[in-house]
Amino acid sequence: MDFIRRFFGQVQPADCDAGELLAQPVGPDSLSLQLLLGDALDLDPAGIIASLRDYHPDMADARCELDGMTQPYAEVDELIPDATVAPGLIGLVGWGRHMIQMIGIAAPMPADVLWQSLQPAHIAPELKDRAAQHRCHLLLFYAGTESDRLEQYVALTALGAALAPFGCEFILNEVGRSAIPVGMVLRDPEQADEDMLGVIRSMPLSLLFCGAVKIEIEQEPGIWLRTFGSERLKLPDLAMHAASDEEARDVFYLLANLLAYLRETDHRFTVGSTLEVGKDRYLRVRAPQESEASFLSSETELLVIEPMHASDIREPS
């Protein structure tokens, strides 16, 4: 069956030959990550399959198909409407319930898109400089049947790790305004049995999937942290003020833990909710104030978390 039709899920499984990969149609809500490559765009399907199968036992049935993009496809252009360089290849990578569309572009990522993810990333400045020197990039779109959106992100991240032998150095989340070096999700050669999918699942959500961006307001002491992209996990974005850089590190993990709690319990925060997060430590949830609109505006749900004293908690009458 024609690869481009399978790439966009335009055929039924019964119409595909045995072993052919088939994507589900993607939409504006589909999850996506981006990869930065330090080397030329030179991918080998057999090598990718071997790397995926070596990464984790759950990926033992991994398969990969690539197309060299010998002709332009309007459907591909719709996925990357602002691209200044035509894609060099498209591909499908799948294992288990997972299927991932891959679009390779033999040119650096547009500077404004790169900066939005790289500048606020919680990585060392020298790594940001290295990322800015990348030569090519890959766009990954989730197109499988897994319903758990965190697991979709785990699959996308795992593919980025498996592409490290082909030059992948950084994994970006444009929606989450975040980035990590691929080394964070590579297996230690001395720990052959390490569960790397478990490592990805346990990463703080605010590290890559719901990036926590630092915001400094002129003439206001302290630092705000607010997440981006939480709606992709069906969660609200959260914001909190920190009095110092040291406190900001605590807030970073606090926001990650709150998002993980919401995801794992299906609980919902509402304006006015109070939370006990430790011995004699209480928080409350409020809406952004009008004076905060310039840096806490959001087209999706955003809630502010702030500390409160135990004496301020009112018992129900």
C-alpha cells in the first residue's frame, strides 16, 4: 500500500500488507516532540529498529519505514506550515500500541521556535549553546492507539533516545516551552537492566512535558514559575511565585508533584481549594489577578498556587 497514505492514516488496516505500518490520523491536539541533530540527516531503518529494540524489552517488536521525500506532499506541508526548508524524509516508527510519524528536515529549526523551547529550559547555558548549533531537526507526532497521553509522551521521548546514535542530542517540546539533553534518557551501559521507559515516566512533568518557565517581573522581587502545555495532558497549567532562586527550585518540583497528583487521581483543583502538602505547610488555589494578566495570560485553564497559614483555613459551618 502507498506509503504516504499509510503515513497519514488514509487507509484501513485490512488494506495494508502484512508488516506494513499504519498511522492513525493526527490532529491539532496530537502530541508532538522535536529532536535536534548535531549531524547530517542520515537515518537507517535497520539501525533505528536495532536501537529501539535494544532500548527496552517492550520495544522488541519495533519496526521502522522511511521515505526519502522524492516529491513534495501537501499533507506534510500542513503539519509544518511555517517551514522554510522542505522536509528531507518522512517515516513511521511503531511498536506495540505506539505509532509515531517522523518528519526530518535537513536544516536547523527556525530560530524563533528554537528559542521559545531552549531559552527557558532547565539545562546548563553551555548545553543551550550546543543545541543552538544543531544541523538538522526531526518532528515527531504521536499517531498510535495508546489512550494514556503520558504514555504517548513516553513513547515519543523513547524514540528520541533511540535516535541518539544517529545524531539526536536534544529533545524539545515546543508547546511545553522546554527541552532536555538526550543524555538524560540514555541507558547507563553499566546498568543493562535499567527500565528506561520507567525512568522517562518518573521524570518531573515540569521538566519536559509541562515545562515550568521562570518569569522575572521588573521591579518585583522574586521569580514566578508557570507551566506551559499541561492541557496536552488534560491538566490545568499552574503558576507560583518564589522569593528566590533557591526557593524556585522547590517550586519547580512542587508544581511537578501537583500535576502528577492531578493526573494520577483525576482530582480537580478549583478556585478556593486548599491543599496540605507537608507538615504545617498549606497552599490555596486562586485565579490570576488582573495585575498578573501580562505574564499569566492563558488560552487554557491556569491556576495560581500560593502559600497560606493554617489559621486561615476555615472549617465548614
